[in-house]
Amino acid sequence: MELRQLRYFVHVVELGSMGQAAQRLGVVTSALSQQISRLESELSTRLLQRTSSGVVPTDAGLAFWRQAQLALRHADDAAHAARTARLSGHVSVGMAPSTLAVLGPAFMLAMRDRYPDIRLHLVESLSGGLATMIGARQLDLAVLFQMEPGQRWSSMRLLEERLFVIARPDQPGLPAAETIHLDAIGDLPLILPSGAHGLRAVLNAASARNQRPLNVVAEIDGLAMLMDAVRAGIGATIQPGAAVARHLGDPLTLIEIVDAGVSRPNMLVSLSDDELSPAGLAARSVLEQVARELVTAGRWPGATLHKS
């Protein structure tokens, strides 16, 4: 027995005519009649009596009609509940400070619009700290810059960020160029994150290849304080373009570093799919989509989507 057959039967009884019911349902009369006959065969009883003016239900048909109406109403209610049900739950997401500056607000707005009943917990920390938190099941997903070996995580390469020398325009020693190689920075005083930071590891490896050490005058692991020092003219820094997302009105100069390998990968990492909750799966999908939209719209400075 199919819901379609119940719906056909109810319409025939209500209209008292096979032809009118077929017209209302948008089917041919012969197809409608065939479905009613199959229903009667399955029930082994006559449900409709044909008359010169149309059809009327038999006693069995009248009893069946009442229950069929109830069954259809329950089915419609179930479908409505499925369509209007809103995913709920809790999901924790980690991002580095520069990533959070450009991705965080757009991600929060998208989650609010699409899944208003999911409670979002955003964590700001260095990439290594975020990896440790995922390993300890303290985060559901995060944007990381390097993968930890031996982890059973779900991961995808999301985008690549070019790195820039960022400084005040009047910073002493700042090259007058739009692009630069790392070994041409010279004695420019730099304020960089400490060695625990993934970005610093990339720069140290590049300077070692060039056999030209960077002139690091200070180490600051907090992005806000680091950028305050740059704006104060204490030194320049090397960061992805996302680092200036909160400082778009500031008179800062960005010079792109064009050395091969001097870039920062962004990987969307989460607990394995069998561990991730429905809320986590939804948040991961939204995060990926929002990141791609920001890059495509040119709202993520220096970022390009990873080519799968």
C-alpha cells in the first residue's frame, strides 16, 4: 500500500468522480482507476461503487476513507516536521589569530543564518596549540597550518596564503618595491612570532636556504600586540595578508614575498567523520564554503584556493 494510493482514493471519495479526481491530481483517469483497483485487490474488498453519476464509497470504503485521511494527515505532518526541523547542538572551532580576523565574522554570520540553534564556540590560538586541542578532543574542527603525523583526523587542503613584508610606509630600511625576495630584505628590523609558531618555521627554513639570517629585533606571539608594534614603527613584520584584516584603515605597506615555498597552507582539520557530531559536520561544511567565498570575492588578502 502506498501513500499515493491513499491520496488518490481520498480525492475520488471527496469529489465523487474518477474524472474530476484525475484532473485535480494531474493524472490520466485510466492510471487513477488502475491504482484504485490495485488498492482494492490488496485489501480484498470493494471500496467504491460505480453509479451513473459517478462513484460512492461502500461501507468498507467509508471506513477506509476515514482512516486514510488520518494517515495522510500524519504523513504530511511528518514531512513538515522534517522540513522545518533545525539542527541543534554545540560545536567548537579553532583558528589562529590572523585566520580568525578574516574568517571568523563571516563564519559566525553564516552559522547564525543557516543553523541558529547550533551554539558556536570559537577558540583563538596558535596552530600548534589548536592541533593539540583537537588531539585531546577539546575542539571539533580547526584551521591549521601544518599537520601532525600519525593523527586519524579528517583534513583537506583549503587554501594557500602568500606572505608579505608589512610595515609603516616610513619604516627605515623598507624597500621601495611591490615584490621582494627574502634575501633582499637586508637589515630591515623585523618583529616576528617566536620559534613555536609555524610561520616562523617557514621563514627560518627559507633564510637558512638563502644563508642570510633575518634581522629579528623582537618576538611577539600575540597578533594584536605584534601589529601594534608595527604601527608604532618599532619594526616591520612578515605575515599573511589576513594579518591586516583588522587594520584595513591603517597606512601600512605590504610587499609580497615571491620566494618559492614561502607561503602558508591552510588546512581544514576535524575529528574523524565517525566522531564528528551532526552539528560539527554542518559547521565544517559552512566553514569550507565561507572560506572559499571570501577568497573568490577577493576578501582574503593574498589567499588563493588550493587546486585539488
